[in-house]
Amino acid sequence: MLNADLYSVDFFDLQLRFAAKVAELSGLPFTETVGSHTNIYVRLGMGPRLDHTNPDWLEYVSALATARNPTAWTYEVHRRRAHLPTGPEVAASVGCFSYAHFGPNRVRLHFHAGSHLLESPLSIANESLRRRELTTLLSQVATLGSDVQVVGASWLYNLSSYRRLFPEPYISSLVDVNYLDRRIDSAELLPVLSCCLA
């Protein structure tokens, strides 16, 4: 999807602080944890999956390693690359929900809060609307075939206001994947929402 709006400086600062903490606790180099434990690679429009040999990435992490202000450097790179696509290409969108193809016979759910809303998109007042959007989107996914699986991997599953939108069998299938290493194909670890496509 094209990056219509710039992400905030705070968005990158939080991710970089997280990567620094992971580096501190794991002993891995900071520039490695930025790639393996954040979504900065994707948000800088470098591609859907981390490629350590990408020349643009190598230039970014080389400068990051010596930057006096890593957050300012990252934001500057983001600003310069804002015209590039970030994240997967959305196949369909209904309200706050969308999906993108995620390998053969899989689609991955995405949630976009939007900036036009007056209150939280996950508020009780919006719950029935979000459920209708999700149901409509999943009905579209069902037309792709009975063998298509819907996967989700988001920090939003930590919020009860997000979890309550999904059927209990799906919520029960969630797997905690603490500190997911992006170098590993983790598709098998992601929850599968097949119960809703029947």
C-alpha cells in the first residue's frame, strides 16, 4: 500500500528503543535487531520481508550505526522514501479491515484505524460496525476457495476490544510468539481463522 501519511517521529522512536532493548538483552547488534524485531524495513518502503543484502537497507543501517540521533536519521529516511509502497499490497478492504495475500492459499488480516473517526474504532459504540466489516471481508475471502486460510499477527490481539470482534474458536487458537524472529518463516505460528470461512 502506498504511504499516504508520514508516520510520526514517536512511531520510529518507540521501535528503535525496543530494538535497543532487545539488543541489550540478547547481545545481538542493534542494527540487526532493528531488522529482526521491528517493522522499520517495511515502513521505509524497502520491501515486504527483510533482505539483509538490499543496498538501501545496508546504507540505512550503516548510517544508523553511527548516527548521533538514530530516531532523527530513521525519520529522515522515512520522509525521503514516503512515496514508496509500505507493507503488502491490499487485495480488498472493508471499513477498518483489509487483507493481503500471504503465500499460497493464505491471506493476512490488517486493521487500519483511520484518522477520520471521532472516537476509537474499537470502542463499544463501534463494535457492531467492526463486526459487520469483518464479516463482510471474510465473506469476500471465502469466495477465494475453501482451502484459503486467514492468518493474523498483530499486537492488537492483546486488546480485549479487538479480540471481542472475533469468534471464540479463533481467539482460542492464538499462539504467543514472543519476540518473533523475522528471519524465520513464521507462517505456521500465526493463528488461522478457518472457522469463520465455513
